[in-house]
Amino acid sequence: MALLAALPVLLSAGLLNAAVQMLIAALFASAYSLLAGRAGMLSFGHAAYFGVGAFATVHAMNALGGNGLLPTPLMPLVGAAAGLAFGVVAGWFATQRSGTAFAMITLAIAELLHSLAPQLKGLFGGESGISAMRMPAWGFTFGSTTQVYYLTLVWVLLSLLLLHFHTRTPAGRLTLGLRENSHRLRFLGYDVHLLSVSAFAISGLFSGVAGGLQVLANEAANYVVFDPGVSAGVVLNSYIGGVGVFLGPALGAALMSFFGYAVSDTTQAWLLYQGVLFVLVMMFMPQGLVGLWDAAAARVRRLGAARAVPLLLAWLIAALLLTAGAVFLIELVQRLCSQEYRALAAQADALPPVTLWKGTWEVASVTTWAWPLGLLALGGGLLAFAHQQLKATEEHP
Amino acid sequence: MDTLLFSLLNGVIYGLLLFMVSAGLTLVFGMMGVLNFAHASFYMLGAYFAYTLQGLLGFGLAVVVATLLAGAVGAVVERFFLRRVHHHGHAHELLLTFGLSFIVAETIKLLFGNFPVNYQVPAMLDGSAFSLGGQQYPLYRLLMGGVALVMFALLYLLLTRTRVGIIVRSAIYRPRMVEALGHNVQFVFMGVFGVGAALAGLAGAIAGAFYTTSPNMALEIGVMVFVVVVVGGLGSLGGAMLASLLIGLLTSLAVGIDRSLADLLAFVGAKEWAQAVGGLLTLKLSSLASTLPFALMLLVLLLRPQGLMGDKT
């Protein structure tokens, strides 16, 4: 907490902007996980509620001749109201069905908005979008990134607190029941549809807050916020973090958007890495990255630190080696398939060397390919060895 | 009149194409209860495989090989990915296929670039089939419709007239019983998944040449296919057919209508009011064509939540 408050002193303006985006992504993922994790309703179109909140906020900022409907610090309330209202309407439709059909309906609602938005120029500003200004209020100018950061921080922490509080209320408890056994809930006399809509609407509300904060940070909104990629991103972030734990999705989203920011200049394949990580998490660690910590702690408890720590270290090194090998290979292939390289190869009528990580690599040479493959083989071997050792120690404790 | 006939024909053929993709999806759903989010990715894979192989093998053979390759990828996905997470439940399987579709799209962007590739109808098939009122009708469209119909007939015969069909259909209803009778149900599942993927791949290989082949094509058709199966009823092959044709006709006819809601309101004398309100009321129906299927879906959900021909809730 103290660290979060001290960040503006420690970071440069660019990194502080990234921190603002991380906070917003964290809130969005937490709002999403209320629905997907706790209520067990998978939504693939959450960009809709984020986007509606964003556009409502941008219109509120431009209202009354540019003075704004509310003072700037209270603007996300407009996003919240819009997210809630749209969440109630969309949720009423979507929760008519459960499970798989629900997932498809949420996707279709988001696509409906995405295809409608560029047509409605007055409401969504067409291709160019709508821009607005942060007005000074309460003695702050909101001109510097630092002030925007603190505003975002306060709103995100407040929202997370409220979301956590929601898990403690009877309504929040019943949300869990929706996931576990909705038939039984109905049998006990609860209105399941009403409960589902309320969970949906609350999720929409906090997504709207996140959208509003994004507009406050960027001073603009574009129909791109309805892009399916936004919906996909929040699903990936939440599950990579782990929806089973309250802070899991927030941590996952913060981590992913930090990496997205950090590597955006060096690689074009970041989304691919994110997708691969997501599939790996889904297949081998269903509890998410947060669950990894618990699993490691459980091993240490069962085997004792002296035997567990070397094993865990071996796992870690194997994972790093495999990652390095895979990244190397993917980046190499990416460079080879890029348009610039193809043009260069066609021009020279031969295969020119590839520049990657401050070195040049001959395409036809064996060593170029031996590096990534060697890393992969080494990592795989170490992983198999660690696995074998683990089995052996568990069989003969 | 001619224009109407042409848009009707276009609508039916687009509908048949949608059915080709949604048939596999709804078949797999009926059998395993898994909604395969990556299903439309097989459609895209089919198009890209055919595009890559076209230079090597010629168009016809490339389409066949692309179909087989898409089917093989589908079988691999079932065997090595879905089966591993089966015990975690359906939601988990849905998420896994979602991740896989993401990976496929990103890999294609990586290998072929994030823009449409130049995959075109071969010159031999690029003629017109007939002309009506001075307008030419492309031969290739008829060919697409023909392939879809032949495929549908083969699928129908396979499911209803052969031993394999009997086993597949019984495995949908009583997998345990079929297993007890000595059939390898796991293998049947893998086979059905592979065949579904191959059908989608075939549709992609053929349609990709006519429409655009780009990394976004999976998402575009995928969303439409989801609308089809929700409207038709999950797991119902007949419903998928009906809904595909309905949506094909709806989008194709709407493109030709140059009217807006304001014109409709003119009948009750509220045109000025509608034009003053603007926004949705003055938008031409033709520019709303892509949003109509979603509106239809919401309407169906409102009136008949289980879908037009669905019985599962």
C-alpha cells in the first residue's frame, strides 16, 4: 500500500502512465471475476460494459459546455451508473440461459455494440472517437500524471474494497451458490434470475468505473474499446492470475499489462505469448499463477524445506530455460516471416542474416537453430528430471 | 425483381456456408457438451492451408489437403488438449478452446502478417454461371452452394444409413452403454471432433478464395456461427440449418434495402420527429445489415430461450 502511494516519486512519467493502466486493468479483471469466478458465468464480451462506462464518462466530461456534469474526481460515478444500467439490460437477456449459451450471448451483445458503434457518429464519434478535457476541481488541476495516478489509485482501491465487501454480504454468498448449484438455490426459494442479473449488473458497474478511469487518464474514448481484443484480454488476465482468489485476477492483470508495456517495443508476438501462457495455465495449473504459490508452499510443508527447495529451484530453472528457448524460436520465426525480411530476401535473391537481440544470425547456419532447440531440450530434460525426483521422494519419504 | 432474386440466392448460399461451419460445432456440442470456441479457427486454418498449398498443388488438390489438415489439427486438439482438462468441467474446456483460438489467430498474424492475403478464385472457376436481366451471376458462388449441399447430403447419409452413423448417434445419447458394448467411445469423440474441424476447414478453403482471407475471418464468422447455434437451438442439426438460412437471407436482403426506421415511422406521421431524434432512427437498414443477426438472436432469446428447434434448456 505504502509502495503504491510512493510510486510517483520512484517512477518516470512513462512508467507512471503504465502504472495507471495496470491499476485500471486490475480493477477491470476484478470486476470481471466477480461474474466469471464467483458466479461461474463466463462472459466473453465484457468490453461492452467497460466501453459503455468509458463513453458515458466522456460525454459527462463534455456536458454543460465542457464544464462537466460532475467535478472531475467524481466522474467515474457516471461510468459506474452507465455500466450498471447497461449491465441490468444486457444481464437480463444473457442470464435467460446459463453455461455455454450464456457465454455466446455475452459475446454477441459485445459484437452488436462493436458493429453498431462506428455507425452512430453522434454517440460514439465514429472512427476518430470523442475527446474531452479534465477540468480542475477541488483545488487540483489534474494536469500532471501524478495527480491522475492518485485519482486512479483512490478509485481502484475503493472499488476493490467494495468488491471485497460484496463477497462478505449475503448477496455475495448467494452469488457463490449460483456457481455451485443454482437448482438448489431455486429450490430454497431464491429468485435465481434476479440473483444472476444482480451479479451481472454489479460486475458491469465496476467495469464501467474502470472504463471511466481509462477515459480520465486518456482524455478520449474511441469505439476501439468495444474491440473483441479487450474482452479477450480481461478473460486471459483473470484466469492467468487465478479467479479462485480475490486478488488473483487483479495481480494477473497488473502483471500482464506491465509485461505488455515492457515488451511492446521489442516484440510483436506479445499477444501470442499471452495466449500460450493462458493455455498452459488452463492445462497444468487450473488455479492460476496464484495457485502456483500455494502448490509450492504445500510441497515445502510436506517434504520439508531441505528437500523441496532444490526441487522447486530445478522447476524454476527448467521453466526459465523452456521460456527462453521458446521465445528465441518464436522471435526468430517472426523475423523470418516479417514483410521487411521478405522484401530484403527478394531483393538480395538470397537469405540475409537476421538481426535479433543486438546480434546477427545466419539463417542457414546450424548454430542459429541449435541455440533455441538446445535451450528447449535442456529445459525439457531438467523438467523431466525434477518430475522424476519428485515422484521418487514422494514414494520413499 | 432481378435484384431480389439475386439477393435471395446470395442469402441462401451464405446461409449454406454458415451451416457448413455450424454443423460441426453443433454436432460436437450435442455429443460432448463442449462448445468449441476454436471451431471458427479451423475455418481460418482451412483457408490459410489452401492458400499456402495452392501454388504447390493447384487449387482443387489444395482444398482437399487443407480439409484433411484442418481435420488432423482438430483431432490433435481433442486428443491432447481437451481430453486432458475434461475432468475440470465444461467451463474449463470452453476457456481452453478460447485460448487456442487466440493462439491460432496470433500465430497466423505472425506468419502471414496482420492483413488479408491474396487468396483468389482460380481463373478457371472465375466465370459467370448465368445472366439475368443483364447481370452476371458468379459461377463460384453456385459452386460454394453445391459443395455445401453435397457435404450436407453425405453427412446425413453417413449418420443415418451406416454402422458408423449408428455408433456416433448412440454415443451422443448413451456414451457409457456404447462403451460397454465394446466400442471405443473416446476414439469416436476424436473422430467426430476431427470431422467437424475438417468441415469447417473445407468451408474456409472454399469460401476464403471468394471472400477475404485475413486473420480476422475466424472471429467474424465465429460470432455469426454462435448466433446461428443459439438461434437454431444448441445441439440441433436441423435448427442450425434453419437458422443459417434465416440469417443468410436476413443479412443479404437487408443490404439491398435503402430505408431507415424514420421512413417506417412516416406511415404514422412521425417522420419529422424521428429525423429530429436522429441516431439509430435515421440509420439506413443497409448499414445495419451486420447487426441484424444479433438483434434476431436477442428476439429469439426473448420469445423462445431454448432456440427455434432446441429442446435442451
